[in-house]
Amino acid sequence: MDQAKRINYQHTAASIINKLKARHMEGFYCEDLGSAKEKVIELIENGMDQKPSKGRSVAYGGSMTIDNTDLKAMIEAAGHKLIVREDYKTPEEMRELKALSVNADSFIMSTNAITLDGELINIDGRGNRLSFMIYGPDQVIILAGMNKVVTGVEDGIRRVRNIAAPANTVRLGCDTPCALTGQCANCLKNTICDQIVVTRASMIPGRIKVVLFGEEAGY
């Protein structure tokens, strides 16, 4: 990355972090993904009580940003209890997973978009990822590359529908128009865009923490 782009990322992130603070969310900026992962581990260990401790329970939502790194292995290596959602398959196990996730010390995820004004935009199918972001786990830690930054909410929704969602439908093998055309058709059949959530603020101050990093990652 050239120096001008790196400096621009720093300035943009600093502005977003100030906006997040006004929305009762905490923001952090790291130069690269490696240091961002270390920040996530630090936030997990400190918890909402700000008392460093091993053995914290950690759940996570579907995220290519997270899946394409060794962050999950790092969490376990740091001595924390990772709730591996892929291990829960039967209906009974899925109910257990929901209970464990909603009561987790930390929930990690990415965001489909974040505005320059500090609002988070996310779109889901079943809404399991979004439900835990909104309510349940003690803290939510969002890991996002600067490619997720958009000018505003409408721009963010367009980004998700025309960049993130089409890529995800191809990855998941979904039978949707966007999987073939790469563009949103506002479909209702087999859609993965059932839930649209804009997080304006956190009612619990500091519960949502956003770790931005100066690289592109995920969809």
C-alpha cells in the first residue's frame, strides 16, 4: 500500500472512531490485520469488566474476514473458550449453540459496512449473527477492513446488496439472481437479505467495540 493511502486510512479511521464514541461505541485502529487480531485478543481478555482474565467464552458470527485468518486458533491459544458453531449440527445441538452464544462473554464478527458517521450496516438471512450483535453477549467485537467504509447508510445498503451479498450467494451456492448477475434484484426467493439492521448507537456504553484495520478483507 502506498503511503498516501495509508495516511488517508489513518485519518478516516480517526474520524470514524470519534463518531463511534458519540454513539456509545468504542473504536480502535490498527495498521494491519496482524495487529488488529492482537487487539481483538486483548479486548476478549479484558472483557466488559476490564479485569484481564483467561477462559473467557467467545462466540462468533459468519465472517470471511474472520474465517480467512487464524484468529479462532489464536483465541484458543490464548486460553479462551471458543464456541465452535460448526460443531453444532442437530436441532438439539443448535438450541444449545444459541444458549451458549447469547450468554457468551464476547461475540466476534465483522460488519457489512460502516459509515463515515459511525453507523453499522448489516444484512442477514436468518439473522442469527445480527441477533447476538443486538442482544445477549456481554460485548461485541467487530473486526473490519477499511474497504467496509461507506459514505452513509444508503451507500452501505447498496454496498451489501451489490458487493457482499452476491459474493456470499456464490460462496454458499444460493439460487438467487445476484449469484448469476452480481447485482441485487431485490428478490424474495432464497434470499439471504431478509434482515437489514442499522446500528445507530449502543444502549450499553462500550458494549460494541469496532477494530478497524488498514487493509482490505472480506466481502
